[in-house]
Amino acid sequence: MSTQVTTRDIATACRVSRRTAQRWAQQGKLSAIKQHGRWVITVPAALDTYKPAQLDKAAELIRDGGLLPTALVGRYTAVSSDGTVTYLVTVDTCTCQAGQHGRRCYHQAAVAATEAARTAAHRRWHAA
């Protein structure tokens, strides 16, 4: 399965400016197409185990800037929609209530999509 992300998502995941991510898309270093004046990047991601509602919430979390990278690659801080709670999230774990009970949450789906985008950008960058 694949997912679509924006240059802002790529920039956040790779810790580069949005303009750099746009240049990568223009130069063909990312699998991207321009839709309505914006770059849309398609990346493969293992999101088959998530429900559609979780994927929608994950996309919203990324779009709203609620998923913040930490100093460690692959670890993120997810901010709740009201901004009062934060969770430490990786692809495999989350400190939210669902994650603490061993269930997959939309925070993990957001990290999976972001990490897939980061990996895709990294591979294409080094291949060019």
C-alpha cells in the first residue's frame, strides 16, 4: 500500500526546508506529481493494518503539524488536537492509552507514513 504526503511532510521528516523538498520533487528525486499547484508525493508505506478512520486521523495529525520529530531518528512527539497532551511515538509503540494497551493507534500510522516518506526521500537523494 502507498500513501500520499506533501513536501511539508517530507521536509519535516528529513529535517530540511520545505523549499528543499520542493526542489527534490522538481528534480525527480521523489515520486511526485503536481496537483492544484502543490506537489503530492506517493510513498510506499505499511499501512494495511490500520482502519480508514485511523488513516484519516493520521493524515490530519501530519497536516496540522502535530507530529514533531525528536532528536532520535524514528521517534516523534505527537501533540493532542487540543494541545494539552503529548505522546512519544515510534512505528511500533506509542504512549497514548491505546498504545499502552498494545493496540495500534493513529499516531503510529502517522509515524509510519512519515518514516516511509523520509526513507523514500533518503534513498532517492543518495541514488541521484
